Amino acid sequence: MKKYASYGIVLLFTLIYILSFVDRQIVAVLGTQIRDTLVLSNFQIGLLYGPAFSFVYALAGIPMGRLADKTSRKLMICVGLFVWSLMTVLSGFAASFAFLVTARVFVGLSQAMLSPAVYSYLADTFSAKQRATVFSIYASGIFIGVGLSFLVGGTVSLQYDWRVAMIVVGVPGLILAPLTWFIVREPNKKKPDESDKENILSDLKEILTKKSVVFHLVGFSFLACMGYTILAFIGNVFNDLHQRPDLIPQYGWFMFGVGVMVILSGKMADKLAEKKPNRRYLMGVFAALGGLPFYALGLYSSTPEMAFLFMGIGVLFASSYNGVAAAIIQYFVPSRKRALAGGLYLFVISVAGFGIGPPLAGWLIDFVFSGPYAVSHAIMTIVAISTAGATLSLVGAMKYYETDVLKENSDTESLNSKIK
């Protein structure tokens, strides 16, 4: 019964994560409507989707991780959910770029409270050999949320407008926040040793002295940069290049498929780890290389139908890494620093993913490339660089894994290997 209750909490956290990505991604789904209504540039939309959210989200992630290690994870999850949902609803009443930027700042701050707390909660609840699977179930919420943002937000915006869509996607979180408070119970935390007097800077320095962690963060940051660039400007591919805005909400169906791929990737990572734990990183390499040919075909397809199909298949492969990435970093830190490690991971991939990818793509579209395929050239440039960078970095992480993994997190894996 306890096992089923634990998985019930995983599903609840996944639902909350779904809502976070609906509210996070909705700006990209509604981007062309917001751009035209408020008379903005592609660069401003890139800023709104990227840095306005991501820099605050990233900078807050590390202190929020420390706070989750020291205080109530349940409180942080519930407060964060309520605040970002409220800000999304208020965005529906925005009359200026400045208003939307302010709301996105608060969305970023409150969403930074969620995943570090959840990562710590799940790592304290499930054994080391289950983590990639459990974290991948949670991470599947990313793409279910993105899918719903396209399907629900895109459909509502076509039927009404982008303002109504903002309000519709924000309301469910206001309802779920108080329910979560009554459902979730705080798991026991390992008490710190008397000698554990490190501050946040020394803890971060200790984590970053491990070469595997550095390669890990760099490799998955490249993948995040590619993924968020695709999500930010896929609407431009269908709307500006192919004049088919009706395909934008339909792209959400592929996101549900990515959710399934994320879970399968986590299961496969745990399976590969039975023989050699560092092979978990192979799922990241698979994501880096798997999407490249399909993105290339989709971005330069002459028909919207083929562009839709290939871009959809590409995202199934390229975004399958998310649960594995969040789980692996937990093997390098003790339990009392798990939320901090999660916050560090989110900080780095947010700066690279949201903060660099979308605004860089918007700048390339506006100032570097020209012609009907300007958006394709811009996205493909980022995809090619990200694929190479991610592959090389994750191979490096594999090389140093055995040296850097923490003993308390590897005992179970070693025993399993011997039994095999």
C-alpha cells in the first residue's frame, strides 16, 4: 500500500509539472498573436519566452534548492504552484510588453520552487536503482504540459484570442494548489552531521570539482538549448514559412509522444546501468543524435505536411533525455544536497535553454538570415551546434563517472552488477 501511495505522489507531482509547462510554454504557442496584437518583434518574443522567464528561474533555482534542503518541500511546491498560476491568469489582461515581462519574472521565480523540492522528495522516497525511471515519469510532465499548451492554448486562442487562452490555462493551478497541501506528506530527511557547516558556495564548489558533473551540465545544456529553440519558434515555421497556423496546436500531439519516450528512456537507462552505471549517459547521446536528421528534413521540407511530420518525429528523439538528466546528477551528491544539485542542474540548463537558444534564434531571424527559410536557417544552426556539443560532452561524462559517483549512491548498483 505504501508503494502505491508513493507512486500516487509521483503522479500528483507529474500533474503539477504538467501545469508548470503549460503556463511556461504558452507564450511560444501564442507568440505570433501576442506579437501582432502588441506590435512586437521576433526578438522581443524570444526575450519574453526566454530571458524574462529563464534568468529569474535559473538564478532562483540554486537558492530555492538550498531552501528545499533546509525547509518544507511541501510548502514550496504549493506556494510556487499558486503564484505562477495566478501570474498566468493576470497575463491575460496585459496591455504592454512590460506587463508581460513582469508577469513572466514572477512565473520564473515561483516555478523555481518546484523541481528542486520534487527532486529531493523523490530521491528520499525511492531507491537509487529506481531513480531514472521515477524521475522520467515526473519529467514526462514537461511534454504532456507542452502538448496541452499547444492543443488547449492554441485551440482556445484560435476560437477566441490569446488573452482568454492565458486565463484558461492558469486557472487549474489555482484549484490544485490547496488540494496538494492536504494530500502531500513530507518524507523524512537525513539529519546533517555536526561537521556539516558548509555554505552554499562551498557546496557548489564541491559538486563542480567533479568532471562528470561539469560534462553532464554542459552536455544537457546543449540539448536544452536545442529543445527550447524548437519549441519557441516552431510556430514561426508553420505560420510564417508555410502559412499554416492551424498546424501549431496540432503539434501538441507529438508532445504526448515525447512524454512516453521520456519514460522509456528512463527505463532503458536503468536497464543499461545494471551492467555498467555510466551507460545511463547513452540515452543522452541517443537524444542528441536521434533528432538531427529529422529536424533537417522538417526545417527544409517544401510542404507543411512533411515539415509537420519530420519536426514531430525529431522532437520524439531529441527531447527524450529529460528524466535521465535530472536523475543522474543525484548520484554525485549526498542526500542532504540533492535539492541543491537539482537547483544547479536547472540553473545551467535554463540559462542555456531558455536564455540563449530562443533569443539567439530570434536575432538570427531578424538580423542575419533572410528570405522565406530564414527561420529554418536559424533553427538548424542551433540544432547542429547543440548536437555536436552534447555528444562530445556526454561521452566525457561517461569517462569520469566511475571516479566521481558517490559511494552511498553506487552500492546498490555494484551489488546488482555482481549478481548479474
